[in-house]
Amino acid sequence: MKINNRLSNVSEYHFKRIDDIKNKAITDRKKIIDLSIGDPDLSVNSKITDALIEALKCEKYNNYPPYDGIDELKKAVIKYYDDVYDVCLDLDEVIILIGSKEGINNIIPAVCDIGDCVIVPEPAYPVYSICSKLWGCVPYTVALTQSNGYMPRLDAIPEIIVNKCKLMFINYPNNPTGAVAGKEFYKNIINFSYNNNIVLCNDSAYNEIIKEDKEPISLMQYDVLRQNVEFGTLSKTYNMTGYRIGYAVGNAKVINALLKIKSNCDSGQFIPVQKAAVAALNLERDYVHNIRKIYDERREVAKSILIEKNIEFFDAEATFYLWCRTPKNYTTNEFCEELLINYGIVVTPGNVFGKIGYDYFRIALTKDKLILEEALKSLKKCGD
């Protein structure tokens, strides 16, 4: 039986393979501490679950939802951007998604034709590159290095690539490194995208997972001409990964093109889930600050132990990840395998995020700080 030739250039989703390894270890009755995938361990706020339960009682919500999301949730997103970023959005500049991953996939055919280049960062969330290939586009990777603060060097992108490109992905705060973009970076990259007629997409999944003394920054604050798009999700800040709810905001023409793709591929998200998302966005800001405190504490615990163990890492100011250098005399896969076999610790090999990550691994701070301490203190000191 024949299958799509494009799949020959696409491997199985890396995190599924990690799940398979974890499940085998669990079957073998090994104690596992999972510090791999970014799936928060914190509870969902009761106001969110109460809103979901209440909405489940409404008979009419069993019918199809609006393709672009209910107005109540779109208005909650608009209010959130106004309150947090001082950005004013219109209803036609907002679309509700079945998780931001769905939107990241669907914006590619909404903007690009087969054969177009899509500029993607590396290391990066693998979906940007994989989905570009699935839609018949050619991902062009821009290296993010520690020496450059894990920001893309726009002057290093060849003109021939820029001329073939309609879409560019960025992701700040950054997964896997934890790097944070600032005002000047956003201004420069917006100018670059505008001058080259490229739609810039910021995946802002971790916008609120920053140090408590920092303020979140949005691409939309500097996109004065409203040419670009930003993706958001309730998965990370509100611990709602399983709810599959997110949004995109930005250029109305691009949002409408995204809706055309979306409405032909799915039928929107279940309304009770959208009602739960409204409740999440309406929570007091103290909720977000408390989440930041928890991750700040975990980050500091992990950093202090990594220093003690002589494991190098990027001093992240955001996300719930730490990007660590693999100890000498190991490949990333060898080191991660040893962590699993000898210590029962699952981390993500850096090459999951691209070839540039072969000398790195990523730790997710999605376990209580006492569990993190137990896991990381069990490691031998590098160089011993």
C-alpha cells in the first residue's frame, strides 16, 4: 500500500518514542522520575473545573461549536491582551484553537504554497520543522547559540532563502533553552519580516512562565502594523495540557486564512472546554504569580544541584526547562540512556530539538522540588 512520500522525510514524533521508553521501564517495575516532557504536575484551579462541570450540564453545548470559537472566549483573550500587554485586539484578530499545536500546523498551508521556505529556529520545538515538511514546504533552520543569547542572527539568513520564504517561526520565551526575547529583538525581527513580506509567528506558550520579578512580553506589543501572528495556549500557565485549548491573535487576513484551513479540517473545540478557558483567563493575577513562584523555586533547586554536579546549563529566566550540556565523553543519547537505566530519570535528549542539540539535554521542572532534588542529587558528579 502506498503512503505519502513526504512521510519518508518525517520521523515518528520524538516524545512518543520517549513515552515508549518510559512505559517499558515502568513495565519492568523500575521507579521512574519523568523530567522529560513539559506536562505540568500542578492542579487545575477549581474555578476552571467548576466552569467545565457547569457547562457540561447545558444540553445545547452537545451541538457543534463555532469553528472560530465562542465569542465569550475570544473576548476573554482580548481582555487578557489589554490587561497584560496593553494591546487592543478586534474579534476578527482572534481565533480559538484545539491547542496551539493545531494552529501551528494549520498556519503553514494558510500562508505557504508547496515548495516555499519556512524559516525555523534550531534548537526548537520539532513541530515547526516537521509540519512544514508535511505540507510540502522546505524548512530552513537558523541556529540559536548561547553566544548569541539563543536569538536568531537575521543577517546570517541568505537572501535566496528570504526571497523564497513566506513564513517564519520564533518561540519566546524559548523551548528548550529558556531564553527570553526583549523589546529591541522584537522590533528588529518585525522590521525584518515586514521588509521581506514574511509572516512572523511567535509561539508564546511560555509567556507567563517567567521569573516573578519580570513582566511578560508579547510580539503584539511591537507589531504596530499588525502584520504578524502570535499563538497562545492555556496548557502551561493553567496546567490544562489535556484540555487542548489555545488561540492565535494578529493579522486579520492571516487569521481568516487560518480559519479557512481549520473549518475544513475540524469542527472546533467542545464548548465546555472553551468555558473552562474563559474561567482560566478570568482568574486573578495572583494565580499567575503563584505559579511563577513555584517554578522559580524549582529552577533554583535544580540549578544549585547542577552546579554541585559540574553540569553546565544555560541560566534560563523563563519556561520550566533547563538546557544542559552533556558531560564530556558522552553523546546526548548515551547520557540520557544512562540516566534512565542507572538512576530512573527521564530527560529529553537535545537532538530531539535539532542537530545543534546533540551536545545537550533538557530537564523539565514539572515535578515537586523535593522530587527534583531526589532525582538530581542521585547523579554522580561530572568528572568523577
